[in-house]
Amino acid sequence: MSEEITPWLLKFESGKKWYNTFRSEATKALYIERLEHYCKTVAKNPDDLINLKIEGLKNINSEKEWQAEGLLDNYLYSSDTNLTIHLKSLALSAVKSFYKANWRDLNPNAGSKIELPEPKRRTPKLNDVLAMEDAVFHKRDKAILWFLESAPFRQGTLTKLLWKDIKSTETLITETREEAKGHHWTTLEDDAETAKAIPYYLVIEGARMKGGGKGKYKGVKQIGFLHAYAAEKLEKYKQELMSKGIAISPDSNIFVAVRTNPYNRGKGDKLNTLENIFVEASNMAWHDMEKKRFSAQDMRDILQSALESAKIHPNIAAPLLGHKVKGVDKHYSSHDLMEFLLAYKSALPWLVPQTVEQVKAESEKKLSNQEKTLTHLEYENTELKDKINNLRAELKEKEETNAAEIEKLQKDYKTLNERIEAFVKHHKTL
């Protein structure tokens, strides 16, 4: 839709100026569509809108001063526009962005009555992802579900990922170990098992993320890991692409349109939107969108919750979620890939379905063994206490015996001295 509107927008100087400020393709598409609807509804082109504001600035304290703001308010509050509250909010943001890009900011009070309702927090569980996986037909859609559950990239980033972005964890571990020979490095308990459980990782630069890595997003990056379950779904999807004759190269997009998918609105081999996939998966899984539904964005909560459950420090969790480390920490927080791998590994029990019961059983077994060990130690402790008490009693008895013997010897010594003195005295008298 935005591709059709763009030529119209670029006919106007104000439109060109605004168009060149966008950093996100997704935001650009949404905002352009909303501005075009606004222009059509109020019967003004983009340059006319700017001229309205300029005229208002030239006529302070007159009815023309706030005419640009008044026009927007009439559009937003009129029932004739038939817009949902979400579209009104989007239109407000788009129009204000347009004016700001042309250095003619609208008064902050414009559209101030537009308030979005408090969003429902939708946090999917592993069983929800399994239910959606069972509901969708295409292997691509199954792969997307688990890819986002494992490595929660935003929609704008996911559609830009290439096959060459997926790197081998086994290679990472091997190379890190080789580089660190003779030096301290972050070790893993079992390298082979770790590589098997988490076979792939991705490091995506800010240019393909929210904000395009510019401004306040400068320096941001996202590190993603694919656990074995997600990797299995991805491999099946790859085989499906090959069976359809779709060429795969390192520079190919990972997720592309499946032409036989009736829910895909994209053209050619580009994946246009994830929303249709999640709408259909939710509808097929629960048959009631009001009671239960999830979006691609909701999938990010799964890893967030898993990292919290594993008590991972926020500074390490941030790059795994595509966030920037906040505050002064951003200048000092520096971690290598192995640290992120260890953090992700500790969160794995909350991310992979078949490990949940296994970990629970192992935990119970470990607890049982610990209880047995504790009982044995307590028994040994009791025995040790008895031995100590016996030794103390024996020592006390010996001390008492020794004291009596010493007292007797002292008496004998005194008696002997007295006899010696008596003998000497008697000898002198002779």
C-alpha cells in the first residue's frame, strides 16, 4: 500500500522532507498511509498543511493561529472518519511527525484527548506455542513460531535475516577454546551437549534493528540463539523451500513468501507481514480471538520470562532481547559470546518443551539424592557427637584419676621429706 502512496507524497517538498527522516521501513509504511488518509479527508495536500501552520504563526492571537491544530482535532474527534482508537492514535503520531520534520511543530495539546486503552498483557506459554504450531499448515509458519520463541527478533528484523546470519555454536565453542589456550576463559560443563542443545547463534547489527542503529539506538545489537527444537523446525522449512524449487544461498532471506499460502498478502518471494500468520494460528488454535490470541511481539515475553526465571543479570539479558544496556552501565558492561551462551543455556529449561518435565524430574531426583545425603550426614554427625562426648568423658575421668594420683604423690613426697628431716636431726644429736 505504501509503495503506491510514495510517488504521490514525493510530489510535495514537505513530503520529501518528511520521507527522508524515516529510519524504520515499518514506521514509514504505516505513517505514510495515515497521512494520505488525513489529506484526503480534510481535502488538503501535504504542502497545504504546512502553509496552514505558517499562516497561523503569522497571525498570532487570531482565529487562524491554531487552524492547523483545529483541523487535526476535527479529524480525530469527528465520528464521520469512522476510525478506531488505534488508527486515530497512529494518525495523530503520523501528522505530528510530518509537521515536526518540516520544522513546524504542532501545539502539544493537539489530539490530547486521544488515549489508547491499557493494553492487555499477553504472555504465551510453551503450551500456547505448541497449540499454534499444531494449528498452522506451512512449515515456514511453524519455523517462524519457534524461531521467534527461541530468538525473539522484532518483525522488521526477522524479515531481513539472511541464511548467512545463522552461525554454528559448535564452531564458536571450538574457536573460543583454541583462542583461549593457556588463558582463562568461560568454560562450559559439556561443550558437545551444549552445541547439541543450542546448535546456532546470530549476531545482528543495529542497522537491521529498530531505529536503524542511529540516534538513541546507536550501538545496539541483538544476539540470538536457536535451541534444538527451533533448529529442527527451521531445517524442515528449508527442505520445504528446496522442494518448491526456491533457491537458497547465504545471501537469501531466511523467511520468504510461500506462494501457496492463502494468508500471505505479499508478492514475489518477500514476507510482507507476520500478523496474518499469528492471527490465523490463534484463530485455528482457539476459535475465539477475543478469549485468546497472540502476536509476533508477544513471543518476546517468553525469553524475557525465561531469563528472569534463570536469574540472568539485566545487562546480559538486554542484548538477547535486542535492547540497549541502560544508564551508565552501557559504558562499562561488556560480555563475550560465551557469556551470552551460558546465560541462554541456563534459561533453556523454560524454552524447550521436552526439557521442562525432564528438568523437573532431574530436579526431584537431585532433591531426593540431596535429602538422602543430608540424612546420612546427620547420622554421621550424631555418631561424631557421641564419639566426642565419650572422649570428653574419658578425658575427664583420666583427669580426675591423674589428679588423685598427683595428690597421693604429693602426700608421699611430703611424708618422705618429713622422714628425711627427722633422720638428719637425729643424726646431728648423735
